[in-house]
Amino acid sequence: MEKVWPFLYSVCRNALAAGGILPGMTRPLTSALLTAAILIALMVLGGCRDSADSTSTGLDAVPTLDRVDPSGLPELAAGYTGWRQLNAEPIADDPEVPHGGRKDVFVSVDEEDGAYPDGALVVKRGSQGDDPAGLVSVMLKVVNGNPQHGDWIFREYVRPRPDAAYTVLAENEACWSCHDGAGDTDWVFTKADG
Ligand code: HEC
């Protein structure tokens, strides 16, 4: 990349000095070549900047459920029970809904004008026997990640006992049939009353 600026500089200097890049070249052709050279240089610089951002700072990283901590849940969900809880009272068990047990819904960030922002995580814990969080369902908003389904990535985790790690029970296709029905509320059923 260091070679780009000296190259551009010499092209410009020669062009200015000679009134054309090569003797006999017309001015319109010279300026077209200069424009092309500048565009290429900008593309090279842009490319370098993007790759530096994503590798060294992670600023442009796409949010993901794929990095998990030792509990088996996504790293992004760490500490979710301390987040804003949407439901004031536990949501009672409903035989019609596959998410069993008594449930609580937490959000990493509030919705804005009826839609959750990029990177928002909605976490629902459901009790299984004595374990208040035996079943954990999550929805992660990834802008342009899943446009047909509100740009949410769905995944559900289960653990057999409180001291065991979670494993994935189901995801995406298994969830759309119901959650598509909540399209008017950004695919989220639970209203904030907490
Ligand atoms: C048969 C319908 C149905 C299916 C299938 C379904 N859900 Fe849900 N989901 C609901 C309902 C209804 C709620 C509202 C809270 C409740 O009653 O559990 C809900 C709530 C949630 C919530 C809390 C946010 C909200 O919408 O209220 C998350 C997160 C969630 N579901 C994730 C999932 C995931 C992940 C899957 C697939 C593995 C899935 N759901 C499959 C019906 C469904």
C-alpha cells in the first residue's frame, strides 16, 4: 500500500508538468486516467481499512450466537437475568406453547419505535422441574441476517440439571411457524409490562 502514494504523486506531477501523461495525449484522456488512478487508490485504502477493523478492533463484527461460554449459552447472553425483564409476573405454563414451565423474558436493549436494534438479544428462561432455567430460548437481531423472519436468529437450549451445561435443542425453522405470527410486534410476543 505504501507504494500507492509515490505512484500517484509521480503520475500527477508528470501530468501537470507535461500537460498530458504522455506527449501528445489530450487533456480529457489525462484527466480520465488520473480519475481512474485516484479511484483505484481509494479502493485499495478502503480495503485495507476494512480488513484492519474486522481483524484488529472487531468494530464491524456481526453479532453471533456461535461463541458460547462454559455454561453452553451464547457469550452475548452472559448475565441476562440482570437485564430488563419484560414481564412483571412470571408467564404461566401454557400447554399450547412449546416453551414449557413458568417463563421470564429479558432483553439486552429496549426496542425503538416498535423494532429492536441490531445486536439486540431477547432471552426467555423456562422452568423445568426444579430448575428455573432448564429451557432457554433466545432471539438475536442481526440486520440482514434473516430478512424473511424479522432478521432474528432463533435458538433454544436445554440442560438436564442446573449444574449441567446447555445443549442446543432446536433453532430457526422450528420457531418461525409461531413467531411469524408476531410479525406486527417485531416477531416478539411478550409485551413490556415489567
Ligand atoms: C407453537 C408456537 C411457538 C413456537 C414453535 C416457538 N415459540 Fe417462542 N414463543 C411463543 C409464544 C406464544 C411466546 C410468548 C411467551 C410464552 O408464552 O412462552 C414465545 C416467546 C419466545 C421468546 C421470548 C420473546 C417473545 O417472543 O415473547 C423467545 C426468545 C422465543 N419464544 C424463542 C423461540 C425459539 C428459539 C423457538 C424455536 C426453537 C420458538 N420460540 C418456537 C410461541 C412459540
